[in-house]
Amino acid sequence: MGAERYQEEVSLRAPEALPDWRITEIVARSLRSPLPGNRRLPMRWLRGATARQRRVFGRALYGSGRPVTHRMDLLLPPGPGPNAATIHDTVAWRFPDEAPPALAAAEEARRADAVICVSEFSAQEVRDLLGCGARR
């Protein structure tokens, strides 16, 4: 899948691109997932939590010593400091038969310090649907 490949490439290249930064990769999975990961999260609760609840949870998840958090999935909560969010597509907002996005995802995307879109098409969709990510 494209999103997974993108995440792998960012994770592999980040230490070389940011040599003076301490980079911690968090692989979050649901509480019952058999997939490997280093954090188990209540994904169903996160999907329905308010923006405020998710900020509190993000502080506990990432810790206060993290100056920048880059989320590659908007189901994950924002961190306590500056936040970047990658949006791969807007399917969850565009098509009601797909899994719904986290209730606070649009608000959090609008509040993000940076929104990264993986294509010009996705960027236009984000601008149209969420009203964020207008800068290049």
C-alpha cells in the first residue's frame, strides 16, 4: 500500500535528513491487534474522543519532551508541541460508506502547524474539504 510505503521511507530517511534531532518512531496498534507495534492504543475510543481528550491522551502517549510530532494517521492524537500531519487522502470524509475519520480529525488538521499531502490532488481535496493546507 502507498501510505505504508511512504511511512517506511520517511522513517528510514529521517535520521539522515535530521542528524541533530532525536527521532523516536511510534508504531501504534489497537489493543487487540496481532500486528507488531511498540504502542497499544484504544483506537475505538480515540476515534470518538473530543479534541481536548485527544490532546490529553497525546501528552501521555508522546511525552512532554517531544518538540515536534509528525502524525501519518489522523486517528493518532496530536502531540503536546508543534504538530505536522500527513494526509494521504480524504476518502473518509468524501465517502460515507468508508470507515469514518476520528471525530476531531478535521479540527486537528486545521490546527496543525504543517499539513503534508502526498499529491497535488490530495492537497486540493484537503483545501476544499477541510480548509487547511493552503500553503505550498
